[in-house]
Amino acid sequence: MVDPVLITVVAAVIGAGLNTLRGYLHSEDETYSARKLAGALIISTFAAIAVSQAIAVESVGIVGLALVGLTTGFAADFAVSKAKKE
């Protein structure tokens, strides 16, 4: 069996990557920033570790953990991106 924390963290990193890709695709005059991607991956990894340690993983399946991770990573990066703009 794969470690539930690992599944959640990997899914969160993918979610954060998807948010940075979304931001890149919606910007017209900016180039894709590897610095922003690295920041997103750091933020999403810590958020995923926190969430995966806080939820009861016994009752959540692998697909559920992946979905929790994806939404956690995307939401964490989205929130930080919005906070930086203001």
C-alpha cells in the first residue's frame, strides 16, 4: 500500500503546478516564471503535509486522497497568488 501522505503531497504538488500553468495561460505579456513554480511547489507541499496529517486517512480511499491533495495544492497556490497581487 502506498503511503497516504505521499499520495496527498504528490497530488498537491500537481494541483499547484496546474494553478501556475493556469496563471501562465491567462497572462498575455508575462513569461513563465520558474521562480513562481518553485514557490508554488513549496507552498503546496507544506499545505498538503498539514492537511494529510490532519485528516483521518483510514476512511478515505486513494482517489479521495488524490482529490484532497489536488484541491489543497491548487487552493493554497491560488490563495497565495491572490494575496501577493494585493
